[in-house]
Amino acid sequence: MQYRLANWLAGTAVALSACTSLQPVQTAQKMIGSPESSVLETFGAPTETYRLADGSIRWIYSHQPLGYEVYAADFDANGKLVGFRQMLTEKEIYEAKPGVWTKRDIAERFGLPREPVQYYPLMKREAWSYRLYASGYQPAHFSVYFDDQGVLDRTMIIVDPLGGDRRRK
């Protein structure tokens, strides 16, 4: 009997862990108001952390360069979870403000790039690139270009012709 109970508990733990990794936004939405320690226990260590201008804290969970997601866990000044969302969406991308945002603003929103940073000397622009699903299902690259002062010059989404869709397999 104890053997069956131990197997059932182990199976349940694996299933819950799979739900957390396969549906992180849904899992985190149920945790709104929880302390940082609970989020850390559920999702592990973030890839980056930022103190935002309003005093809140953002944890970035990047699945780049091979994944298509970057999640942000936002905490209030008391360390309570107030939001958790997928950042590499067209809605988030279209909020970027060329001529205003800096490298810091992009990093706070999408994390640091995990793809190699490119520099285009003729344009005098540095480019960061992220993988995402454009229109919800098309593999694409989101690129941001900075001038020599580190100010955002432009953004671009390019559908990946070689992509394939891992969700349809």
C-alpha cells in the first residue's frame, strides 16, 4: 500500500510540475498576491531581475534562444506577485517607443538577448533579436535596433521561413 501511495505522490508531483512548465501564465495567475518565495519555489530562479522606475520588481524568465517565450513576474514594493505574462507578444512589442526607449527599457521588457548581438556598421546600428510566434503561431524573429547612444531606433518582426511549429508536432 505504501508503495502505491509513494508512486501516486511521485506521479502527482510530476504532473503538477508539467502543468507549471506548460501553462506558466495560468499557474501564476492563481498565485497573484503570493510572496516572491512562492514564485521562486514554483518557477525557479529568474534569468534576470530588474527594479523598475515605479519601485516594483520584475523577474524575467527567458526561454530564449531556442524557445519562443519570455515571461515577466511583477512584484509590488512588498514583494507580492501582482502580474505574470508572456512578453514576446505583438501587443507588448508594439508598445516599444523608438527615439525614447533605451537598451535598459528593452531589457526590462524582454530580457537581455540570448542570440548573438549584431552590429551593422553601415547603418551604425546594434541589433538584438528574440524568437517569438507572430500572429500566435508563425515562428518569427523580433529585432530591435539601437543607435550608437543606445536609444531604440526601430523594431522589426520577420517571419522565419525555416521555422516550423513545434506546437503542431
